[in-house]
Amino acid sequence: MGGGARERARGLLIKALYQWQLAGHTRDELLAQFSELAEFGRVDQDYFRDLLDHVLAESGSLDEIIAEFAAKGLDQVDAVGHGILLLALAELKCRKDVPVKVVINEAVELAKLYGAADSYKFVNAVCDKAAKRLREPSEAAAG
């Protein structure tokens, strides 16, 4: 992954979402913990907060989308892959300023970096299908 502030925010978000899934920390606990990290100063902090809030508030509806488009059950998706999908779907849903191709590419790169072997293929497939639902057809095609 490159070094942009949003890219770094996504990487940090994956760690926060992983922790949220495993330990059940609240939004405030996650923000307090992650804002103390040195690397937090190098991320797009507004982007981090916005997407963290969206994922935590909308996790149920995002999970429904994942379940609809995943070739395997949601219970078979590891926590890292699940976090990457939650983040990507939140971006597709609430960050129309980010092109579809960028969202999917970033999710695939996160899966390559943090996910299980070949999880990027699964992430790519789910995101591609979900983009067609979450964005206007012209946006999803043009990305």
C-alpha cells in the first residue's frame, strides 16, 4: 500500500475493526486507544472517525450485504476479512467521493497485506457485486 493519509487510515481501521470484533470495544474506547498511537498523527483522522462510526452504526446492514454476496457463510469469514469487507462496504455506501475502483483496489490491497492467503479474491468478488447495489450503475461501471 502507498503512503497516503487515507490509505494509512484504512490500515489503522482494519486493526481497530479487528479489535472491535474480538474484544467488543466501544467506539470511544477504540478512538481513545488508536488516537494515542504515533501513526494516528499520519492518517486522515476525520476519515478514520467517519468510517469507524459508519461501520459500527451500520454493521448489521453491512453484514447482510456481505452474506448476500459472499460465496461462503458469514460465519466462515475470518475477522480480518470481515473487517476489510465492512470497511469497503461502508466506503461504497457513505463515501461517494471515493471512486468504486479505488475502494475495491484498496480493499484488495488490505486483504493481500493483512488477510489470509488468497482472501483478496474473495474480498474482490464481494466488493464488486456489492458496488453494483450500493452505487449508481454508472458509478459502479465507471468506478
